[in-house]
Amino acid sequence: MVVFWSLVTCMLLVALLVIVRHLVVTRQVGHDSTESSVLAIFKQRLQELEREQQAGLISAEQLQTVKLEMEKNLLDEVNVPAGEAVTQSLRIPPDWKTTGVVLILIPALAIGLYFQLGQPGIIDALQLASVHGSANGQEQMASIEQMVDQLAARLQNSPDDVEGWTMLARSYKVLGRHADAVTAYEHLYTLTGDEPGVLLQYADTLAMANGNRMSGKPAELVQKALALSPDDTMGLWLAGMAAREQGDNKSALEYWQRLLPQVKDDAESYQEVTQLIHSAQQDLGLPVAAAEEQSPAPTQSTAVGAKGIRVKVTLAAELAGKVNPEDALFVFARASNGPPMPLAAAKKQVKDLPLDIVLDDALAMMPELKISGYDSVQINARISKSGAPTESSGDLVASAVNATPGQEQTVELLIESVVP
């Protein structure tokens, strides 16, 4: 950052020097009247001789001889010794008032426009990228942790930055730092008030920090969100979980039956909600076939936004015995040529496999680094045995696949290798 601002200062000084130099230096402008008069007479006399030659008064040879003599005399005439020419000029004095305005206005406008239109935070991100660009997976994830901590430090001086606090809370959640995520969502809630999306993320994070238990405050937040947005898919999902946890299978079934038609275009979510409905119906002694009558089977996978990438993750059959259903599954996108930190990341579990997910700007970890800002990215997936985002021995990984955001494609990842 120091190097960047040093360069900015140098460029501003050079620009000001060029401009101010013309304002503070006394200048003389004008022309030499002696030389102008001699040249005018030469041209006039030459035209007269040419007319005489055309009229037959003098021959061409005589014209050429006189012309050479005139040119010789012209050279002698214009080489006037210094001080003998009559110079007409104008003296322009220094303009100190304009100089002062320029010295203040140009730096103020340049820096003001940068903070208004530029992205100051990306300097730290790119600096970290240059430091950690050749690092291995563990060092890269450590750099992400460092970036998130830097974002948290910056937000201490920007307590009203809603976008920044949203990114911080989301980053903590993806990194598995649930206690920190709860604190960040709590602060974000004070900024946004009863905004359904924030309420539900806050509730989900509280549940994760509390051993995936929805009872208490998480359930209260979910009900508050549903009162504002009754058909919110995440709200219906979590409300069903909370009701099921309390043994209220009837309410859970109602929530999930309302949810099912809304996820008909998402094959993975449709299947999972259907299984939850079947389970609730079995506990209530109802026929499970009624679930399929709620909505037709999905015909397509998750919709992809303008700059999203649809990803399907599967696990090699021979590695099935090396994982547990609750093991953490990380799916992420990095720039093919750029900073090593993820542009989008999602945390799931092995039990979610096979996984069909869309990586887009909604899963960005830093406001300055989003998948929509890059034309080529690498998609990867990893099962973490420790549950931590940093790669370690024993983790299971897929080979990275290059992709272009926004294209109609499905990136297929097969987790088939074990980290030594």
C-alpha cells in the first residue's frame, strides 16, 4: 500500500510540475519584424521578375542569375546581429492565483475520484496475492484467513459498511469460524434491521455455532423472517428443521410441502426436500406417495446467473470408505491468472454428495474479488477431514477444471485423490 501511494504521489507531482511551470515562468511571445519585412520584399521582387520573364523582357538565364544574387543578398540580410532587429513581443507575468487553485484542486479531485470510483481494498488483496502467489494450498488458505482478518480490522473503522459486514460474516461462515460469524451477523443485524435474508443467515449461523440446534433464538429469528417473507425458501427449510427438532412433525411437513414447489428446478434440493417430507409423513403415519403430488419432478438443474458457474461434484467409489457423512466439503473457484484466494466458495458436507451447486458473486468472500470480474477461473473441490479450510494430509481432492463464468456448461469434478 505504501508503494502504491508513493507512485500516486510521484505521478501527481510530475503532472503538477508540467502545469505549474507554464503558470509561474515569465514568458516572451512575439516575432522579429526585420526578418519578416526582408522576406516579404524578396517574395514581391521575385514575383515581378517572373512576370517580366513571362512577358519576354528578360531571358530565363537572366532570371536565374538575378534570383541567385537575390538569394545571396537575402541570407546576408536576415543574419542580423543581435540587438539590431525590432522585436514586437508580449511579456506574460506569473499567474500565482491560478497556480494555487491548481495545486489544491487537481490532487483533491484525483484522490476523491479514486475513492469514489476505484477499489482501494483491492490493493491489499493484490499485495497478498503477490506474496502468496506461489504458495501451496495451506499457505493460500492462510492468506485468505489473513485477508479476512484485515477486512475485520478495516471494518472497525467503518461500522456502517453494510456490504463489508455482509462479506465478513459470510467469509467467517465459509471458513467455519462460526463464533466470529455470529458476532458479524449480530452487528449486521443492527445495521439492516429485520431484513429476511440477514435474519435467516444469522439464524443458520447461530445454529451451526450451537451444534446445529435450531431451538431458542435461531427459531425465533426464522419465524420473524417468515412473517416478513412467508415463501422464502431458506426460511421454510429452516422452519421445518426447527419444528422437526421440537418433535412437531406436522408443522415441519407443512413447511416442507410449501417449499417443494419452489425448488422444482433444483434437482438436488428437490430430492432432499422430498426425502424430508417422506420422513415426516412416516413419523405421522401418512402415505409417502403424497409427496410427489405436490409438484412435478424437476427437469433441469440449478439456474445459472449471468456470471455463475454450475458445478457437479461426485466422489470416486473407491474412496467412499475413507470419508464420513459429516466431513466438510469445500467447493470453490479461483482466478486462472490472478490472486490465489477464492472468488467464490461454499461449504457443504459429504452427505450432500453428489452435489449440484452454482458458484457466483453471492458466494464471494471479499467485496473486491468476485467471480464476475474474471473471464477464466479454476473450479475445485476438497473434502477436509479436519473440517478446516486449510489443506492437510488425508484430505480428498479433485483435479482443478478451467471454466468461463456465465457459459452454459456444467463443470464436473470427481474427488479421486488423497493428499499425502
